[in-house]
Amino acid sequence: MTDKTKRGQLSAQTRTIAAQTSASGSRPPSPDRRRFLTGTAAAGAAGLLGSGGALAGNPDNLPPNVPDWSRYLGVGVDANPYGMPVEFESHVVRRNVEWLTATTESSVNFTPIHEMDGFVTPNGLCFERHHGGMAVIAPEDYRLMINGLVDRPLIFTYQDLLRFPPESRFHFLECAANSGMEWRGAQLNGVQYTHGMIHCVYYTGVPLKTLLNEAGIKTSGKWILAEGADSSGMSRSIPLEKALDDCLVAYSQNGERLRAEQGYPVRLVVPGWEGNMWVKWLRRIEVGDKAWYHREETSKYTDLLPDGTARKFTWAMDAKSVITSPSPEKPVLGEGPQVIKGLAWSGHGKIKRVDVSTDGGINWQTAKLHAPVLSKSLTYFTLPWSWNGEEVLLQSRAIDETGYVQPEMAALQEARGVNSIYHNNSVQTWLVNANGAVDNVRLG
Amino acid sequence: MTDKTKRGQLSAQTRTIAAQTSASGSRPPSPDRRRFLTGTAAAGAAGLLGSGGALAGNPDNLPPNVPDWSRYLGVGVDANPYGMPVEFESHVVRRNVEWLTATTESSVNFTPIHEMDGFVTPNGLCFERHHGGMAVIAPEDYRLMINGLVDRPLIFTYQDLLRFPPESRFHFLECAANSGMEWRGAQLNGVQYTHGMIHCVYYTGVPLKTLLNEAGIKTSGKWILAEGADSSGMSRSIPLEKALDDCLVAYSQNGERLRAEQGYPVRLVVPGWEGNMWVKWLRRIEVGDKAWYHREETSKYTDLLPDGTARKFTWAMDAKSVITSPSPEKPVLGEGPQVIKGLAWSGHGKIKRVDVSTDGGINWQTAKLHAPVLSKSLTYFTLPWSWNGEEVLLQSRAIDETGYVQPEMAALQEARGVNSIYHNNSVQTWLVNANGAVDNVRLG
């Protein structure tokens, strides 16, 4: 993010705080902390209901003041055959970072995870990452070929795939480069940018195992190649064991057919593993006896170590978490009781526990995990909290069912050096300033 | 639906079948049922990949034919800050029935449940039912009052509500009149219209119990009134026991803030109970010592019995299910293996079992229930099936965890007569014709 962009964002935060203050109208923040919320007020006083424009015609400011939306018929039902968010939520959108990539066709935009309530990502907000732009493929033109070390090479139409027994599961998809810019310090002042290359939706499709069994895998088959139909020909090698375990040839997300930018009509779902392996616009599955060492698993998506060698085939996404509110985009709006909210996930199974610190990692409290806690899915966590108006360092750390604990950056760097931009799953720190604004900071 | 509309729909089905046939190109349906799918073909023959327009420049029709979407850069990532479905899915929309109500402000549109893969409804497809049109309320103008038999009458702003510990759950919302037109026979030839006044999303909000406890309920308090801020002043009485059990004051659906047509910024969630009680644009909660007998629980939303009395306070939605594919909108596209798909739900808890019959209720098979099977939520079921090209009568029946079995219409009518339009949870029958078209029929 450029300094200019960063400044713009911080001033936007200030505006948010100012707007909130004025939204409370003539009621000043109560200093009485025995009351649960500073914003509540006893009924019977002035300014009770609909204190906005509706009060203009009610100079006495006494109930019952009847706002316009209670007085006049609203919009009828046939206006929106496919509904969209209300105008007041127009700030909840995916965003990109212009300087990050050379062209928009090989770029990324980010999920506004600070706006998500819970573990499901709405389809319209799932981040995009393309290597050659978004392919647009009519379902009647779609074909999926299975070839290589199989008894019966096959080609499936889209309608063929719909005739197989389906399977549906919630899974997170995280880009290997999520939080990558943070490897060498606090670079981006917004959780949408530091952690927003992730989404979690309900995928429906045919188990890849079903289709491979239709083709019949020869005993020499040990790997598959998944190949995309987009202009980048995105291709990845996947061990046969994983292909036969929990992979889906998916045609649906959150109950409706895939969005074009998520690979319509068909993408691969590779639960828990890095996002570029979830090949979109899936065109071909080849069965082979060894890995292909394609471009996207050699020059890209490997981690350069200090000794000049590379960590290769870094498939699984290790346990990770982040506080989404407060965050740079969600400043603290006032002292007193409120809730710390965040997301945790692991490519190795379920999240077992999330700890939250408000003093930069010295003391930790256990957060509440919200049901459903599912394997290789986002998990929503919350922790009630009361802010005293002083500077605070917020952190979260995830522990998954294997016992793995989300590491500090120092531990990651000691093992991998400072060259990598992939697989940064370290603990994130937010500084809550005395004015409520929140900044991305690096400790130690 | 008028005859004209109905004819239009049937001819649309025919077109769908024709389109599917031509999409398979020169490959005729295989009569060989040992092969799992009639549409698969051995690779190596002509017409393998991208058989659409991409073949135009490849007269030899041999691989590798490289379609345009593999040859040219696609659309970049910044084009859609809030994503929409791809053009090929433009038929997947909510639909209304013009003659059903006098005006669109007091009307309904229907969820295309035949297009849903799984139990989650995308936000853009959740049916709408308004009594005075859709209110549009800016969050800074929103207030929620709690008054009546409480120790401390309170008013909450929107930001106040966001500071309470949230709770999130999947729940179905079904209109009491869903399937109501079918009470006296098979009226509407489409599952979107017969069963589409339902949706199931992940609601997030504050437990109503939390807010009532903030206000402090006097011992004389036994009921609450939930009042909407829309022009109809939608109001319902709810027993305090339910209010303190599982109701949510919700501000979010499927991870993003409520859609305007679902009550933005705040609606009541009353799990398992009829949809009109889930008051949208929630303005006020009053605690009282008896029910209010408001308009919407006396002249409406009661069932007129043959003896002239009314079934009142018919809150819970009994167990119900429907096959969504095949259905009038999802004709059978060919003989051989395929999957029967459907949805089941109960306002009394979890679905325990779904039975499916292909012979009009003589024999039954147990369908697969897809995880997650949640309380007061939709449950997706499937059953692999092979069609032999003959006429078939398809039915499903749900059994919930209380042991309740979804009834036949005859049993409902014997108990309640023929005047009612509410709470029709009877078994639905689809006739699969020899040409694959599907019709809504009534047995017996």
C-alpha cells in the first residue's frame, strides 16, 4: 500500500469514528460503566425512535414519532429477481492493491474479512486470484477429460457430472501468499489486505475419487495432474492419495453454481491445501507415475530458503488465526464492553482452541469457538472485552486438533529465513491507539 | 398460475430437453447401461475438448483444439468489487406469481429451490414476503426499543447491538402459506411455486434473551410483542418461553449484513416457527402479561376449521420435505443412472430420516442425509436412481427427531377440512412422464 493510500485509509477510520459519535446524537457517551452499553438510554426521554430525518417534522421530538418508512408503502417484491446488498453496505466489497501486480489479469483482490459475521463468506465477496484472467465458459461447451495411466480414458460433459451422487462440505480456500507481504514487517494497514486472500464456502460436487474410479487407475498411477482451461493453463501435481481422499470436482458454492471467477462451471476443491492447487475451469485430470514439476510448483509456490534450496510441495496450510475486529478497518468506537471477533483455520483438521492476548502476548485468554467447528473450514471466534481507553496490543493464536500451535514470526524466520512470501501463518499484532484507531505493527 | 403461464413453463421444459440433446452433439444416448453415464465417451475420438464455437477454426475436429478461453487473457480481477452470478445462470432468480396478490407491496416472490445444491440459500435468492413493501432504513437511524413489563425500558442503536456477544446459527424460514395453494389440489406446476417460500441461511445476531435480561423482565411478564417498522406495522405475540429460548435479534445472514428485503438492519429470528413471526425491520419489543391478538394472528395466519372455529397460534412448522430434482423445472434428461435430490426440514428439531418412493407411495427407500444435519435447518437429501423411461410417481416423506412423520394430504384434510391455506406440510407427488417432463399431480 502506498503512503497515500494508507493515509486515505486512516482518515477514513477517523471519519467512521466521527460519524459514529454523531449518530448517537445529543446523547454523550455515558461514563457509567455499571451500565452494559454506553449507548443505551432509558426510554421516555427525548430522541427515542428513528432519530434521523424522520424527526424533522416532529419538533417536539417526542414519541410516537413515525418515520417515513413506517408511513409509506415500501418497495414491492418484483424489483430484484436476484437480490443485492442494501446501499448502506456498499463499502463491503473486494479490493485490490494496484501496485501489487503488473496487470489485473494476473492479480488478486481481497475478501473484506473484517465485515464477515461468522465463518461463511458470501459468494460476491470471495477473493479472486487469476493467473491469466477469468475464463468465461458456457456449460454446454465444457468438457472434463481424464487420461494417462487409466484403464478407460473418459470425457465428461457438465450434465454428466450432475448425474453423479454429489457431496457437499464447507472448506476454506487460502492463497499460499496470504499475509506474504508481511514476511519482512508490517506492510499493509488493513486486515482485508494482510489476511483477505481467503474464503470459506459450502462446496458441492462429485468426489474426484468417483470419477477416477470410473476411469480405473492403473497400478502404476501415483500422481494426478490437474489442468485448468484458462489462458494460464494453471497446472498442479497432486499425490494420488490426496486425490482419492477428500478432493471434489465442484460445480456449486453456497448452494448456487460456481461464480465465473471461482472457475465456473467446474473447479477442483483440495481441502486444506494451498489455493492455487484448487484448479479453476478444470479441463483435464491426467494420472501419472511421478510429479510433473510444472511452472506453478517450481518457479512459483516454492519457498526459497537461506541456503539457496527450496521448500517444495508445501501443500497444506498450517493453523492460523487473525482478529478481524478490532482491526485497522474496524477501529474501537468507544470505551467499555465490546467483543473481539476473529477467524481461525487449519489445513490439518479442526481448530481446537484459539487464545487471545490484549497485552502483546504476555497473557492469554481462551476465546469462544462458534459452532459449527468443521474440519479444514474457517472457525469464528469471539471474546467479550472491555476497553479502558489505553493503548493495547491485540493478538490471537490458533491451536488445531493435531496440537500444532500458530507460531510467532521469529520462529518462522529462524526456520525459513526472510526470502519467502508463502505460508506466513504467524501471529498477527494490532495496536489499538488511545483514539481507538488500530494499526498493523510488528513486535520484537 | 394461469393456463397460459403453465403452458409456457411446459414448453420451456421441452426446450431444455432439446438443448441438452443437442449439447451432446453427434453422440447419441448410449443404450449400454453397464456404463455408468450415457454421456461419457472414450477419449481419442473426435470432438473431445471444447466442442463449442472453439471448434470452428479446427475443421479436422482433432485434439488439441484450443478454445478461445485458453488462448486469450480473460477478465481482470478489479471488474467486480461485489461479484454476481455468471450470465449462464441468469435463469436462477426469484419469481413471483402476478395474480396471487393485488399489489407487489403486499406480495411474495419465491426461492428457486430446484436450483439449490445443498441446504444453504444464497442471499440473493431468498424469497421475499412483504405486507407493506420493503422498508429502507439507514443504520444510523435505526433504534430498537424494549418496553412494557420490564425494570428498565431501553433503546438500542445499531452500534449498541454490535457490541453484544453474538450468536450464529443456520435456520430455515418458511412462510406459513408455503404450499398453501396446493391445499385443494395440484395448482402450480413448479416446485419454485409450490415449495419456494422458504430459505435457509446462517443468521448472526444477539440472543433476544440477552437484551431482555438487560431490560429485566418483571415477574408478571409472560409474552412479548415483536413490532416491525415497515408500513404494515407487522406485529406478532410470542410466548416469553420461546423468546428466552432460541430467538435471535439478527443483523447478518450468510456472513454479511441482512439484505434490505430481509429486514435490514435488524430482524427477529424465531427458529422453527412460521415466517411472519420473524419480524423484519424490528422496531420494538414489548413485554406483556397476555397475547395481543393482533391482526396478523387473528384475521390472518389462523386456520379456519370446518366447524367455523380457528386453529390459532399455529407457530411451529411441522416436518416436511420435497423432491427438488426431478421436478417440473428439472425434467429427467435421459434414461439411466442419475440422482433424486431434495430438501427436508422440521420446526421441532433435526430431520431423522427421509424416505423416497418412485411408485407413488407403495414402496419406500431411505435417502442419504447430507451433513450438516442441524436443528430447525434445511437438510439436503439425495438418492441414486436409474430411470427406465416409463411413467413414475415420485414422493418424499420426512421423519423428524420427535418421531413425527410427514402426512398425506388426506390425513391433513380429515383433521382440518379444505378451507385452510396455511401449514400444508403434506407429501408432494411428481409425475415423471415418458418424455421426461415432470408434472405436479394429486394422488387419491
